[in-house]
Amino acid sequence: MRDRSSWYQPVVAALGPWPEEHARTRPALLCQVELALRLMETVAPGHAADGTWTLLGGYGLAFARAAKLPVGAAEQVALAAARHLLWPMRRGRMWRQSLDAYLELPERLRAYRVPAPGEAAYRVSPKVAADRFAVYDEALARLPGFAVRPMEQAEAGEHRFMDRRHRRTSVTIPADLVRDPLPGHPLTAGRPATARPLEVPLDELADVARWMDEEERRRGRTAGNWSQRLDDLDLDTRTPDGTAFTSASALPLDRLTHLVGMVGAGKSTLMTLLAVWAHHHDLRTTLVVGDVAEQLTLTELFRGLGLRAALIQGGTTRPQHTQRLHRRLAARGAHSLLAHTGAAFRHLSTACPLDALRALDTSEPLRYNDAPCGGLHPVRKGEADEGGDEAPAENALRALERARGAAGRQTPEGDSGEEEDWGTPHTCPLWSACPRHSTTRDLVDALIWVANPASLVQTAVPRQLNAERLRYLELACLRSDIVIVDEADRVQMQLDQMFAPSATLVTTGVSDSWLDQLQTHEIAELARQGRLPLSDQDVERWSAALDIVGTAADRLYAMLIDDEGLRNWAQIDYFSAWTLQEKLLNAWYPLGSGRAVRGPDGTEAADVEDETALYEDEDNGAGEGSGEEVDLPEPEAPWAHRRSEITGFFDTFRDDPLGGRAPYLTPADELTALAHDVLHTLDEKRTRARVRALLDSFLVGAPGPQQRPPHPVRQGREPAREEVPLSEEWRELNARRLEFTLVLAALHQRLDRVTFLWPQVEAALRLDAASHELTRRPPLDYAPLLPEAPMGNVLGFQYLIDERAAARDKDGRRTGTLRFFRCAGVGRELLLGLPQLGADPSRAEPGPHVLLMSGTSWAGTSTRAHVLAPVRAVLKPQSKALRSIRDTVFRTEFLYDATGQPIRLSGQDPDKREDVLRLMIDRLARPRRDGTTSPLQSELAQIPDQRRRRALLLVGSYAEAGVAATALDEIPRWRGRVRVLAADDAELETAIDGRAPAGSRTRSTGAVRRGDLASFAEDPDAELLVAPLLAVERGHNILTTPQRPGEERVAAFGTVFFLVRPHPRPDDLSLAVFAINDWASRFVRGQLTSEGATFGDLVAEADDLHAAGGTFRTVARRVWRHVLSRPYIYSSLSDDEKESFVWDQLVTLWQVIGRLVRGGVPARVVFVDAAFAPRLAAAQAPVAGRSRRSRTNDPGLLVRLRDVLAPYFSGTERTAGGPDPADIELVKLLYRPLYEALCGLGAPSEPRGTD
């Protein structure tokens, strides 16, 4: 994170004594507003001051260019600098409030005058701090330096620290263990290789491959056959005119290079060779791969060749990864921990040397997260002897209590409320030699860094190495010459999700409901352990918080199901306690001209009170002077003071809705008491009376109907009684809304406590580490680096009505889905902006060369997978291998029930899926009654290569994989031949299911952990593998085991059966996030129109930047609300959305099929689920089943896949609106085998107008 406060200190000092009457408005605010106005002078001279906010949200350059403003290098630097220094003002509402507060200051202090709203600001010569403009120009002329947070290293002696359970403990460090601090990462070292485009000759890569083969032979390592693998590749690059691709002898790297390759073409081979080539040229490379298992494999590969390589890994999940590695080794037969050895463990150490040095606090080992790597507090001289104010006996008693595990004193809400001032924390003096941090230290000198997206984005550079505050992604872009991102389309999706985490809190069925799963697991785990975990204070608090979340969710459901008007008021698209509070206050005490109802950007009022709530800030913003706190001028309405007073009560309540820090001796205490009452009442009538009493007290001083501005919608007709302010009906309506707001505030605050305490209780309650994505906020460091979400960053809940008939009761009431989300920016833009992230344009220092690679990152209109960077290179197999891949065969094997109806697994009700799956397995794998072999056996016999006579059966989830594998194992022909894929954390997943305790044996078939999938072919008895479709979509090369020296390894599976059609969960909020981010990225780049206008048209037609920003925000909100509330069902989508949907599914299917064409071999693909082609399945049904055809007009996904590719293979000349010639070439290079196999199915095309 850049330093946002140092730049204005000279101006603040020159301003002199600050007027007491403006004490609540900090001098920093004056500097920030004037810097923003100076930015407008620089970039948009003559434009109204109201529009300044449009330049600060990440779209400033797009707005400036669309407005035809002259934007040169200096202006681009100013925009980049202002985003770092002023990002909290990027919302129209915040900017307007800041500007209003600035205009309230005395003119003698202000250097700008703003004549009237809608007019440009002009500067005057201030008498105070007259040289301030030099400071402003200096701030806009270069990027600010990184915020510095130096941390002293502890010395020998006694030190104290607080563990995560808030228990005080101490350690005495002898002088002979103290190590000198190590030098950190140099942030200003030059990178000559980035100053010019790089050309990587294939001949030099061939030399590297030969060196690697020879080095592996010399060192006795497993042969990688790198020369052969490189020989199997062909490289094409885009021609100068951009219309085609031609064979190339070198790979060009220039800033951002997008390379695509057919699945199985050898992109991983190219990535590995590039990293070694760069190492030989003393260039630093960062590789971004899929997961920790792949990181470990690659790092050991490089280190085994004698290269300097290290991996970037986050600290919080290391115990889980260590546990997974132990489990995989145990699954391979190493049941004793003493047998668990291997080079990978050196990267996963969880040891803490200080644990052995603790004195009395040794009743149990120090937990991983409790290690005081940066939290040692030296005991001040005399403190140990005096023992503070306590008598020696009391000191001894407290020490004994700590030794026995007693918790220290706590604040009411469970935060680490230390009662003593221990002083500044220090770093551990053993850090330089600590085994836990060995990989982190190795990164300083390593030339190859191996990361995964989460570790790169989330992990902070340790303060033990660098005082500067920055994340490893920033560091990698600062230090690397080359950054290679593997599976770039998957990384794009992961970045979107990192910056917009979400969860389906409650929905129909336990399997898809985060809260129901969590409560079910908690009850099962506490029962299994006899409630013993509750003796841990963190567990007890977490459990209590979860209970409140469950109670509040139930209360919300009761209110939302029962009251359609309440649903409409809360806004079904999204709502929060803050937005509902604002709605209530606007109804009780409206401000003039509708100002409180609509924000200054032309949209509805803000969705989040403070944007920093969306981010994780390890320093809590200390000393930043960010400008978030603004002393707002009082509005003109006579009741404005009363409104502000009540706002304060509500703000206090929302921060502490259940009164953990009460009493406040204000009406906030009454709100808290009411929240408890509403949550736990058994007498709703009495509770409503108490709500009415408090509401009536809040309405003392509220304006009557004649004092309020008329509602524009109601002009000209008589309003309903409940719309007449202060009427009895109106009061009753607002009481109901107040109840709802109180419950929501309690739910939100306790949900925060559940997520905050999760790491402390995860081990004790055996929680699934993968289930707490909601707890991970994106780091605040990225707030100025990412464009904000186009509709504005939001935090809220959504209640989505379930339209299915099964979701209604006998009275017609419908249930729904409650979801929670945070949107903190357009994550995918971080991927496209990597070259700029490491650049400093003010010093003419470019960023790294970035290579994005994937087999499906060009995917038409896919909202998930398509990467917008133009494709500059294509990797493809040699012609011989390509011809073999084009022999891939698709066919259908539809199955029918006893009545002749097609068996369809996709779309089945959850309570019927298992039965349908068992029926499907029986029809597919059991021999026929007439003695003929089963369809599964017949398919295996069709595979000509004996080495590949294995089948992959794909289902929808790990649970379904277990059901299918068990059913297969019950058939004599397949007994002992079936393996089922299990997650690396399978025990935890079984436990959270709530039906079987952790560690119980749930199936008799052999399990293969996901991390061991690559070694599947080493099992000579395994013929079938049952797996979830998405678990094998990417990243796993499952190859044959060579039977003789020099034998080429190829795909181990000869055929794949799709027992289920790929389809995302309709209630998955990430689908809406992908859609809005894709819309924003394409729209701002002019690749998309919205309501018939491009982004350029939108800006050109607006009166000024403020109006353009408001229109953009309004359009984006309309799109956001649409994608949030749409049913994600194919028949319900628009034509454009249907095309995007098909591209999304095409990517998933082709990635899975790519596992079967590795080594240039053809695949056999069998579609079993009738949902793939309902019309064809119905047509092929036995005569008995044809009389009850269902969905016969639906051609299905297979036909749509073929039709979406057909325009690129039509062979006609390009027509207006048709595919671009370069795109035609790309699709032919990437998807020709897929298209030809789909055509081989023979199903008729989808008629126009169907669905």
C-alpha cells in the first residue's frame, strides 16, 4: 500500500492554527479536496468540480478519453497518483460530502472557489500556505512511495505475547539464539530486460530442454523428456496485420502477451522451459499455477536441477496443506508418520522454536497461529520484579492459571482487550533461522518464484524483511522480469471471486445452504465430543454467535415469507442494515430536494457506509488520514438536527446491536433491548407495542405531511393511508420495518463474529477450511489498484424468491434464498493490469513482461473464461498429434427407465438424485438380461490402445461420486476395479455433511485423493474412476505408466462418460459477479453496447463528467440488478445471455475432455445424461416411452455447442457483424476437434425461435 498521508504534511503545517469552530473537519481534508481539484485542472480543465469523483474510481482514463480530453503521459501519471492518494473520494456521495465540508471552511484557508454546483472550480492565491500548489503538483507528478512500517527485532531476555485465545504467555530468549536480521527485497533494483520487448528463440528453448534432460540423468532424477516434449509443439504468432496466425521461431514477450493453446498442447512444458531459460539469463520469473500441490511439484523440479527456486505461500492455510500431504502419503501406504518424509515438507514446516523456550506456559503446544513471529513485547526493566500493581502472590497465582490454560481477562465482545500497555511489538530474533520461514527467506535470492493466485494476492511481505507495506503480487511485479500465469481464465475467475466473496446463507436443502451445513456440523461435532470444546472460550463465543445468526436468519425468513410489502421495501436485489437505516430516516425525516433519497451520482443512496468495511486492513488504517471522516454541513431542513441525533443512535446500535459494550446511556440501549426482544419473543403483540413506543419517541419532532416535499410518483392521486406520514397505518408499517432492520443488524454483526473467530475454532470443531471463503476480505492494499465495481462497491444481503412450485405451501406462500456478498472491485482487471502494477511511469520504469496462458481463455462471449487481452500467440501440437486428436469421437448413450422415459440426472430434485443416479449406473454398467455386455463394458472394448483401457465417469459432486462408486462396486464385473476421487480434506467434508462422523468409513471402494490423481494409472487393478466433473476440469495430467524404456506417456483414460450435464448452481452469486465484471470490462473498452449505446456514446451525450459518471452508474446498477435477480435457467435467459451460457459450458466440457487427449491421442466421449439432448433422447426412446415425451422441443446443450461454433467454420467470407478473421483462425486452432466431434453426433440444429 502506498503512503497516503505524508504528502500533505507540509501544507498542514503551513496552515497554522486550525479554527476551533471547524475542529471536526481535519486539515487533511482541505489538502485532499484541493489535490482533487488540482487533478481536475490538470486532466479536465474547465469541467465542473462535481465530476471529480469520476476520475478516482479506476475508470478515470476511460472517462477522460471518451470525453476527448488530451491525456498524455503526465496526465496518466496524475490519474494514477490520485487514485492512490484519494481513492476514498471515488464515490459521488463521498466526494460531494467532502466538497461541501471544504466549502464550509473559511475562505482565507481555501485556495479554490466553486461558484455554484455544475461549474468549474477556479483557484485563487491563498495568503496561508501560499506554496501549496507546488506540493500538489509534486504529489501528482509521481506515484507515492510505499507506506513504511518498520518493526524492531526483539533482543535477548524475557518477552510476553498474547495468543489467539487471548491468553498471556511469556518466553525467555538466551543471547546465543539471537540472529541478525536478514536483508530484504530490493525494491528499486533495475530490470534492463523489461525496458524492451523480449524474443525467446525456440532454438534456445531446445538447448534448455537438452540441458534439463542431461542434468536429470546426471542427478539420477526421473526423466522429464523435455526435448521430446518441446519437439511435439508448434508455435504460431499473429501476423502484423492482425488477421491471421503464422508459424514462428521465437516467442515474443512485450508487456502483456496472451498465448492460447489447444488443451493438451504443452503449455505447462513451455512455462517450465521459459522459467529455466530465464534463470540461465539471470532473469527473475514468477509462475502462477493452480494450487499448492502444483507449487510444491514445480519448486522441487527446479531445485532438483540446481536452480534457485522458492514458492510463495500464505501462512494461514499451511497446517491444512501439511495435513493434506500427510493424508496423501498415508493413502499410498505410509501409515506411520515416521515414514512421512520428502522434500516437500521443508516448505511446509509448522514448527516454532520459541515453543521450547516458554517457561510455565507449557501445558500444551503452541498452536500454529499463536506463534509470536511479530508479536513479542519485551518486559520492561523492573516490571518482572514489581509485577505491576499486584502482590507477588497474585502474580504467582495468575502465572499458574496461565500455565493451566486459563484464559486472560476479556472484553465483553471477546476482542483481545489487553489491560496493560505492553509497548510496541517486536519481531522474533530467531526469524532469520526459523524453519517455518525458510521458504520466505529463500525468495529474496531465488530467480524462480512459484505462486498460486491466493498466496500471491493475499499474502503480505513480512515486516521482518521489508518495512514497506506491500503484498507479494506487488513485489512480484516490482522484481520480476517475466510473470507467467497458467490457466489465465481460471485465475480471472478466482480474482473476481476474491474481490467479491459471497455465500448462500440459507436455501432449500442442507447441501447448498452454508448456514444449515455449519449448524448441522457444529451440533454433530459438539455431540461427538460431549460438548468438551465449549470449555474453550473462543469455541463458546463462536457457537453463541452462530446461534444468534441462525435465530436471526429464521426470524428474517418468517418476516420475508409472510410480508410481500416488506420484501419490496427491503429491495429484493440487495439490502443491508445501513441501507435500511437510511430508508427509515428518509421516511421519518426527509431532507430537502430528495437529497437523501438519491445520491449525487444520480443513483440511489450509498449501499455501504464505509468502503473500508469491504477490505482487510492489518493496520486498521492507523494514521492514514484518508478523508473518510467528514464534518458534514447541516442540511437546511429544520428537523435536520433531530435526524442527525437519531442517526447517531442507530450508528451506535449497528456497531453493537446486542449490547456487548453497553450501556451507552442513550436510546441506543433501547434499540439493543428491542433487538433482543424481537429475536427471542414469544409474544409478538407485546413486542410490537414496545417497538411502537420507541418509534413514537423517535418521531417526536418529525415533519408532518404538509411539511414534506410531495412524492413525485403520488402527485395527482390520493395516497394510501399507509403512505400518509405519521398516520396510524404509516406508523404500523414503519414499526414492522424497524423490527426487520433490528434483526438484520444483529444477523450481520454476529455473522462478522462467526467469520472473525473461525480461524481460532477451526481445528477444535474440525471445520472445513474451504468453507470460510466469506471470512476472507480482500486486502485494503488493492483498493486504489482495482476499478471499483461499476455499480459501486456494495456489501449486503439478497433474498431471492424461489419460483419453483415445490417452494410454495398450501396457502401459496413461497420460500426463497438468502445470500450475502461483498463487492470490492473488478477482480479480473488485476490480471489485465499486471504490467502496470510493477511500472513507475514517472520514472520511465516499465513493469514486467506478462504471459497469460490457457487452452480456453479465448471463449467468445463467455462471461467467465474469456480474457479480453488480444491473443498474440498460439501453441498447438505437431501435425501428426493434431490429426490423432481430430479422431476424437462423441456419441450418446441415453438410458431409459422401465416406462421407456429417458433417464435425466441434471435438474432432478435433490431428494431424487441419488435414486436416479443408482438407476443410471445399473442401466449403464450391469450386463443385460440376455447375456450381452453392458454399455460400459462395450465402450471399454472399443479403445484400441490396451494401455488406455480405462473409463472416467463424471458426476456432479463428491457425494454423488461416492454413491456411484458404491453402486458400481456392487456389480460383480466391476468389484475391486472402481476408484472414487476424494478431496484432500475428505474427512472434514464427511464431517460437515452431518450424516457421518469425521473419519468414519463411508464406502468400500478405493479412494484416490485429488492430490494423487496424476498417479492413478500406477494402480494396475483400477479400470474406472468416478469423480465430480469440476474436480478434474483442469490442472491434472493423468498419464500412462511407461512399460518399457523410452515409451511415450499419453492420456491414461481412453473414454469418459458424462453422467451429468455441466451446469452451475442457479443460486451461485459468483455467476452475477462474473456477468457484471465481464459487462464492465467490455463496455468500458467499447466492445459492448448497453441499451444501444457504447461507453463513448454515454460520455459524449452527457452534459459533463458528473452526469456521465451518474449515467454509467445507473446503467451498471440496472445490469447488476438484472443479473442478481434473473433465474439462471437457459430458457429464461435473453439471446445474448444464452450464447454466453453456451460458451461457459463449452469451456468446462472441453477442459475435461482435454484430460483425454494428452500426448496427442484421440478421446472417446459418451454423453449419458438425457439432459444433453432431450429432443434426441426422446426420439430414440422405446415405443412405450414415446407417448409421454417431455421437453421434446429442447435440442439440448450438445446442439447449442455445435451451433455456437458453426459461424467460425462456415467457410463464407466475413460479413458485417460476423466473426473477425483472426477470431475465425483462433476458433479453428482451438476448437476444431470439438466442433468436428459434435458434428459427428448427427443431431439436427436448433430451430430459430425455440426456447
